[in-house]
Amino acid sequence: MKLKLYNLLFLTLSIAASAQVSMPKVFSSHMVLQRDMEIPVWGNAAAGTEITAQFANTVNKGVTAENGKWMLHFPKFKAGGPYKLVVYQSEKPEQKIEFVDVLVGDVWLASGQSNMELQVQQAKDAKKEIKQADYPNIRFFFVTHNKSVKPEEDILGGSWKVCDSTSIKTASAVAYYFARKIHTDENVPIGILQATWGGTPVEAWTSKEMLLSSTITKDKVIANDSVTSNDFVKDSLDLIRFWDIVYHPKNEMDKAIPKSSYDDSKWMEVNMPSILKTSDIPYYEGMIWLRKLIEIPDNFSTKNVKVNLGHPEMNYSVYLNGNEICKTAWNANPTHIYTIPAKFIHKGKNLLSVRMAYLWGGGGFNPPAEEMYISDGNTKISIAGKWKFKKDLEPSIPKIRNYQYYPTFLYNAMIYPILPYGLKGILWYQGEANDTLAYNYRTLFPLMITDWRIRWKQGYLPFLYVQLPNYKKRQVERMESEWAELREAQAMALVQPNTGMVCTIDLGEAESIHPKDKQDVGYRLALQAEKMVYGKPGTVSGPMFSSFKIEGNSIRISFSDIGSGLKTTDQLSPREFTIAGADHKFYNATALIQKNEIIVSSVNVSNSVAVRYAWSDNPDCNLINVEGFPAVPFRMDSWKGITEK
């Protein structure tokens, strides 16, 4: 009898809960709603329920459909506020949902991978920028990371935050600097809907229906039909175990291996610095131990001793004579220099041991060898050269599926649930995760742009994006480049209507895929928006290849977007031009500015047929327009690249 009463009570409560009005989490106090368009608000309630919504002095009513969904539209509002939004069942006004401090202005969706996700507190001039972040009419909404095998009705979490020196710390630096300029120049409230996830490819952000329309992704999408939410749970548990192994030595190896008494006679040898890849270990993920004996001479002081590891990768711990010097530093110290207490080191033979995580194809010590040493301030003892190493001394790390990389899964959980929240436009910074298949990006990127525009039903919604910057080691010799081909694919997307691209070929960092200067990126995005969306005149981008003319052994290049004219950053001749003949072999070229055109030639090439500019991972560019915007990398030829498969 008690069980029946309990079940009846549970059923009654469930029915009552389902009958109540609910709204998606993207609606909260302090939100910004889009001006100058009919404002959509939506939610759920019992079928046939009349819903009343009041915004400012405007009241709207509607009835919930059979599927329990309702949607209302308020008329167009000018920028302003704060207002109050109240929603309730018409028959139960006391059970209302109420949002306060609501502004009307311009809302921009900021999405992409880690360079859009990179926080203000991680970027350039963080302390100064955070201290000065007092913009109560700029609001941020952070869409919580989530993934799903099917479109979700709501996001996992999030709420609107007023921009101040506390909330801005974790906001997208690019989006913040964009919002700050637009807000200051246009004098309207700005809302940023931030849906980002580092390392993710463009396919993850695109709907299943759109990806099924392409032969590039169709098979992958169909193969994912077997993935379930239980797989997500297992992957999450494996991820916990993964990092537990990385950060916490197993089998008490940290107590045994660093001691001189440990027998390493059967270990293999490797020369460091290098990424440890041998015939025995062509590719390895897991924990590796390394050991090296170091001779400390009598004239070496054991006080104030430091060890410089140069450029180690990933996570590691260092031990000297069995004593821990540092532990699991995730590249936290850019110099990787650590102090060795005097009691840990002695004259004669000393044993240096390193426990290192080899992950995602990386690991080991990177050049130069000159930066690997132990020093007392006067004498340096190299720790480069032969090291002994051994793998599989600890449990294997589990394979992580990283389902956030899978096609459609982020769209389902982080984009679909916020449709059709009113937007002014979209900001996008992504592409690094697609570099190895850059040729396919020519198709996949426009597919996503089209997909989102169809879903938002706001016509050709402005879509502004960032082209990949310069990155990786600078190459003197001409070579093919995945990043150059990805930049080309991004530039080709400009044929899509109402799109704008920011070139950042001058804002990257050779040794970091996350360049710190996000102020200039946000500023350039804002300039694009002000011209394309807000109607301000002016030159907002750099020279773009327009046409060419072959003149003997030279090729004359013409550009659009030259602004007030072409120039170089250093008053020298333009660099990073290469030229080739019919043999497809490129040579460094001489380039001269002549009447806002570039004349390109080389003594090594006769019958020139093709020119490339800034066609490498990290080109040393200097061509700009008078307004200071860098020329966009390009190539004249359409010869098969290294990512066309």
C-alpha cells in the first residue's frame, strides 16, 4: 500500500513538473537580446498550455504545441535597457520565470577551438587588461563543454556574466577585445555567446544532415551511429585513469629507478636532445624513464646549482641521486630551469633520472643541445648526449577517444540547443585541427557556414573568421606546408556571401600554437565588422592577390585592398616571394614594388609561370599596405598540394 502511494505521489510530482514552464539555460538574468529584429524566446510546458511573456512593456501570448514546445517573438527593440523578462502560464502567474537586468544590443556568437577559447588571463598584458575590464554593458555567456550523439534540447550549463575584472578573466580574449571595440565605437550593449572547445575540427561543429551531404564526411558520420552515451562515460573514466598514470608514478618506480643501485644494464640508449623514436619505438604513448650519469668535477661548486632541461615536451619529473627536483611540470616554466639543493649533489658521479610522458607523438628533449646542462654559475656540464631509456615500466595509458573531435557531436550539444537565439553575427577562429587535411577544409568550412546560416534562419548572417597565423620553425629552404594550404582554404571561403577574414600572418609565434597577442586579433575582427556590418568606410584588411601578367621572365602581380598603397614594414624589398617555371620547382625570388604592383623574378627561373607569397608555416613577411595590414598569403598555381588526398 505504501509503495502504491509512493508511486502515485511520484507520478503526480512528475506530471506537475512537466506542466511547469521551463526555458533553456541560454536565457538568464544579465543577458543581451538582439536589437532590430523580432526577438525569439522559447521553452517547454504541457501541451496546450497558454504561455504569457512580458518584456519591457510588451506582452505576448501563445499556446504550447503537442510536443510540449512553445515559442514567442517580441517586436523589434532598439538598443537599451535594463529590462525585465517575465514568462508564466497564463493561469498561474504566480509561478513565473523572471530575468532581470536584460539589455538589448548586439549579440555575437564566438566559436572555434583553443585560440578562440584562450582566456584573457592567459593572453598578453593579462594583469593590466583584467584590471581595466569595467564594461557593464558587455556581457558574456559561456556554453559549458558537452558532446552528444543527438541534438540536445538544452545546453549542459552556463549563465550570462557582466564584464568586470572578475568575470573577464576566463572569457575568450579574442571575443573580449572584439566586443570592447564594437561597444566603445557603436555605443551599444554587446553580448558574446561563447561556444568553444580546444583542439576540435570543423566537422565536430557541423550538423549530421549537412555532413551526410559530403562524400568527405558521409562514411565517418554513418560509422559514428554506433557510438552511445555509455561510450562517453567510459571515455571520461579512461581519461581520469589516463591523467592519474601521467601524474602519479605507478609500481613505486619513482622510489626505485632514480636510485644508483637500480640495474639499467639492459636499457636501450638514445642521443638527446631528440624525440625518442627508434626502430623499437616508432610511435609510443605512455610513460618512459630516462637515466644519465653525470661527472661533477672537484672545481664545481655544489651551492646554487641549477639544471637546465632545455625544451622538454609534455609532463615530466626530474630526480638527482634519488631525490625529486621537480614534478609534472606541464610546460609551466618556459625555461625549464630548476634549482638543485646542495645536499642532493656531490663531487664525482651523479645520477640524473627523468620520468616523462610521451603523448600525441611528442616527448623527449628538443634542440638545441646547448641548453641542456647543469651549472654552478661558472661552469656548465652538458647533459646532452647518450641517455639510457626504458618504456613499459608502468601501466599502459588507456586510449582516449576524445569524442569531442567526432563529427556533429559538438554541434548537437553546444550549437543546436542555442538555436535560434538572435544574433548580429558569428566570430570563428579554428583550423589548426584540420591542418593535415587542409584540402578538405575547402569543402568542410563553407559547409559549416552554410549549415549555421540555415539553422539560424537569419539570412546570410555575417560570418567573420581568423586565418591561421605564422607558426613553427622558420624554414630557409622552400617547402610545402600544411598550414599554408589551410590558410588558402580559409581564404577561398571568402567567396561565400557576407564573410570577412582577418589575416594574422604577422601575429603568430614560432614556438607556440597559442600566440599571446589577442588584442590585435580582436581589433582586426572588429574593424571587419565595422565595415561589413556597421557600414563604416575604410581599409580594414591587407593586400590580396587579384591578377597577374607574365612579362618575359618576370611576373607582375596586382592586388585588391591596397588601401593607400603598398609598402614594407622595414623599407626593404618585399620578402617571401618564390617563383617557378613549368618544372614546378620554386626558387626564392626578387620582388619589387612598382606602382602598387609587385614585379617578381629570379635568375634561376626562365619562362616563369607561377608565384607564391608567404607559402610556408612561418614566413618572414614584410609586405603590407600603408594602413599597416599584412598582405594575405597566396599562390598563383593550382598544383597538387601535400594535403590533397
